[in-house]
Amino acid sequence: MADSLVAGVTDEGKVDISETSQKKERNVGSQLGKEDFLMLLVTQMKYQDPLEPTSNTEYVAQLAQFSELEYMQNMSNVTTNTSAFSLVGKTVHVQQTSDTGHVEEAQGVVDYVTMKNGEAFVCVDGVEYSYDDVIEVIDDKYVIAMKSPSVTEQHHEYFHHDPLDVVIVGVNMGQEEYEASSIGIAIVDENGDTTAIEASYLKYEKGILTIDKDAFKKLDAGNYTIAFVFDDVNKTVDYKSVTLEVHGIKPVIDEDDVDGDGTEGDDEGDEGDDGTEGDETA
């Protein structure tokens, strides 16, 4: 037979199991599987030397090795499949290489795991990938931390004699389902007392938050922290990343001299159009 699994026999009566004789049955360099092991055992039994036959003890030992090999392979498959099914609901990073060498990467939550011809496949965003293509499993807490709102750590200074707006960079409102719709700002002093900053003093654009200088004019010299309260699903609060140091003496503001519209009032009576003081009576 051209495709026979029978190995050749040398002049000495020994079975020829060289790589040349076996190239039709398996590729050179591939791993020896249980089918190859069984084929060798059967060939050995068929072409044993009748004058010096292999003892039953040797056959039993070889069969035991074959059984152990099969058991180990089955256990390996069970372990692989169990690991694959445990990925359902977890965030994974997959990397798939096509026959042309093109590398495709994807990251997402595993929707389900399916078996095809004994091989496990994971489904990510509607696309099935081989379990062997999974190169990273990401913890859920890490994903939440990466997508939640955050503020870059930084320090600012404010001078009462030369007041300027405080510009805070690196304000991230979050991503996807963890994105915040709004943000609240407060100033916390060294005693833990908190003062909210009115929205009219705040301006946010593309990761940059500008706080109007007038929001700090009532602060005494000292160290403060600027707290951020995000309106995301987790109500994220950051009160450590941004620190503020106030210098100088705050200006004296007489509350009695400030009208309701924020301008200073006039202690004297209003003058008439002719330059005379207005009449206090009706």
C-alpha cells in the first residue's frame, strides 16, 4: 500500500522508524502524539523478531506509558477548557495573526466561550477568537480605574498682591459608561473645612479647568487642596491630587460697601440731574 502505516524492516530484522520512513505519517519536528505512539507500538508487535520476541512485561509497560500519555493529554485539554470558560464576563486582550502575517488586536469583555473540534473559542464584541490568541486578562477593578474620571497630580500657587486665575490641566472626565456629566469643585483647608466654589467661577474645556482668581480672594495665606466631585456612576471624588498654596495678605472687603450686584455703593444721596442732591421726601 502506498499510504500504509507499516514501517519497513532492516536486514537485521529491526523495525525502521527513522524520520525518513515516518515522513508520510507526521511532519518532522512535530510533537509525538498518542496516535504516533500507538502506531509505533503496533508496528513493533507486528515486526518483532520471532526468535527474540518482546516479553509481555515490556508490552504492559509500553501500554502503561501510552495510557499515561493519553491521560495527561486529556487532563491538559480539560484544564485548557476550564480556563477558557472562566473568562466569560472578563476583559481580555487578544492578538490574532493571519496567514499573511497581519496582526489583529482587540480588547473587550468575553461574551461567551464555544468549543469547535475540541478547541475553545472566546467571543469578544461579536468576533470569535481562539483561546490561544488571548495574551492578557485584565482585572475588572483595573478597567474601572482606567476609565473613571481622574486628575493629574499638580501644585499651584496664588498671590494676593498679584492674583491670577488658577489653571488645572489633566482633568479627565472619564470614558464610555464611566464618563462624568458634570464636575463640582471645593477648597479644603488644613483643618478639613470645605468651601464650595460657585459654578460661575469655573470654566472647563478639553481637559483644562480654569478657576477665576476671585474665587480665592477671601482665603488666608496657607496650604489648601482642591477637591473634585465628579457626577459619574461611581461618584468619584479626588481631594489629594491638586494642592494650592496661598501667599500674602487677603484684601479687606467691607461687606456693607458691597451692593447686591457686587459693586460698591455710595454713602451719599444720589444727585439730581441738575447737580443738586436728590430730595429724600416723596
